[in-house]
Amino acid sequence: MILFWTLCAALLLLATLFVVLPLWRKTSSSNDVSRDTENLGILRDQAAELEVDFHNGLLTQDAYEQGKSELQSRLMEEVKITEQPARPPRNPAKLLAIVLAVMLPLFSVLLYLTLGNTEALSPQETIVADANGIIHSEEALQRLERKVKRLPKNPNDWWMLASSYTGLKRFPEAVTAYEHLVALVPNEAQLWANYADVYAMANGQTLQNPEVARLLAKSLELDANNLTALALTGSAAMERGDYAGAITSWQKLVDQVQPGSQDAQMYLGGVKRARELLAAQPGGKEKLAQLPENKVPKKIAANPAEAITGKVSLSPALAGKVAPTDIVFILARAAQGPKMPLAVLRKQVKDLPLKFTLDDSMAMQPQLKLSGFEKIVVVARVSKSGSPTAQPGDLQGLTGAIKPGVKGLNIVIDSVMP
């Protein structure tokens, strides 16, 4: 950075001298002669002619004396005699040179600070986090804190800082980091849900907070099926005794997860408990009757002809960025259409490399099946957050658009999501 500013200063000085020096050296080209000086010269010439005419006998003594007297009178009237010498005329070019010498450097610096990229001058720092995106070294964490103060518009740095604070249970700092992060990335539902989570932890470890409710509402506004936001919204409803609200939120979770999975069983257990508590309240059975019945997703029959099979492996270059227990999602989604996965398989990094099969039995909703779309994209993702929603820092590999029923795919997780 010092070298850059030194070169800029040298070039700016050279440019200033190139403009200013010619103006400074320029002298006044005025040909105006002082009126007094001109009049004096004329009178001297006339006096000399009068003297010559007298000596040549062309003038009498009386005429000579009269002419001489008139010249002296004109001299007293027309020529102003001062004791101080006249000041030299001011050179406007030198004044312009001084103004440009001051304004050119000042204007150039202000223009660069306004239009230039000052962040490009800062050296790029490499800060290493663990497989979950958490920085455990206090020195490295302080370097990242200084970096985000210097370069506050990098969402990846704010995400790493927020994840580190959350992992270290420094929830007030995590709240501040997420506040900056959602300002930079305002349309990511998962970030708002995470923000709500750490805000609750930093404020009495309770979800009964108007700000938490606002953050969760924002997340669900962006994505009505966000798993984290639905889970927290259901938990908040349970805390305040709104069992009908808890049932509604958690039932949406049940509808999205793979039937029979551990997550499905957990959410179904929550729905069942909320129904029991609601039924025990006065008038609760009437409220319960107005809610949809507890839906347990039925497994959809698999169509072997439409199943997609293949192998997923991790690039050796990224092996140091993951932990054996990191979650791996293998999912299929429509190449064009809804973002919700059509089939999901959940594993761990320690299971890689692994062979997989995705079919209609893994559909989250009966109307969204592999066989119902012409073009499918298969994604293999190592999730740092444990959520199937992609996050910055996740590792990923994916296919191009393929038809259902393709066999023998080879997917390598070889890139880091920005």
C-alpha cells in the first residue's frame, strides 16, 4: 500500500509541475505604456524642437520664452510626479499556477476516494477456520475482526465471524455480526433464521421476544418452508402456550423431511405433544378439531426405472476443510421449477465415497417427485450449518441437467460456495 501511494504521489507531482511551471514562468506581455511617461516624452521632444528653432533664428526671444513657459505649464498639468516608483503589474498566470498547484492534488485524491476501490489496496489475509466455519484461535479471530472493520462489505467474512461467535457461545457479538450480514445479504432466509436464534440466546435464552418474532417472520416471508425458522417458530409457540401455532409450524416440517427419517420422527413427536397439551386445555378439543389431522407422510412407491444412481466422492484438495461428522446432503432438484428438493439423502463425510440412489420414495411431497420432471440436477453438498439450504462456505459438487433414470453418475465435491 505504501508503494502504491508513493507512486501516486510522484505521478501527481509530475503532472502538477507539467501544468504549473509553464504558467509560473509566463511574464506579462502587456505593451501598454504609462500615460505619464508617454506625455513626458512628447513634451521633451517639443522642448528640444523649440530650442533648435530658437538657435536657428526661427523664433524671437519673446516667442521662445512664451513657448517655453507654455510647455512648463502643460508639464505641470498633464504629468503626475510621485516620489514612489510604480508597482510592477500583477501577473495573473502566477496566481492561476498557485491555485492549480493546490487544487489539482486535492481534487485528484478526493476523486479517487469517491470513485476508486480503496479495498483493493489492502493485503489479502488468509484466516483458517475449522470444518464448521469456527475460528478457535483468539489471534485469528482478532485479525478477522480488524479485517471486517477495514473491509465491511465482504459477506463471507461476516458469515465466518458470526459462525465463530455462535460456536464460541459469544452470542452478543454474534448478534452484531448477523446484523451486518443480513444488511449485506438481505434476501437469504437462513441468515434471518440464524439471526433470530442467536438473538434469543443473547437475550435471556428465550424465544419470547418481539425482535425474535420479527426476525423469524422475515425469514418465513422469504422462504415459507425454511426448516430453522419453522422449528424456532413452533418452539416459540410452545413456550407461550400457543399449541395450535406449534402444531401448524411443526407439521410443515414433517411435510418436508424424508418419511421415516430421524428428523421426521422428532417433529412428529413435537406435533403429538402439542396436540396432547392443546386437548388438555379448556376448549382445546374444539380448537384441535379445527386443525388438520396429524399427517404422517406415507412413503411413495419407488419407480426403479426413474431412479438415479451414482457415486459421490470428496476432492482430496478439500479434505482438510471438512470434519468426519459434517453432514452431506445428496439431493435432486428440478433444473427449472421449484427450489424444494425432489429427493434427499443425508449422510456424513465419513461415509464418503459412497454409492447413492435417489427415487420417488424419497420425495418430500407427493406432488414433487423425480419422475414428474423432465430435467433434474443432482447436488452433493457438505453442509457446515447442517441445513440443506446452501450457505457460504459449504462444499459442493453437482451435475448438469439430466433426465430421471440416469445411472452411474460420478459426482465430485470440489468447490467451495462463495
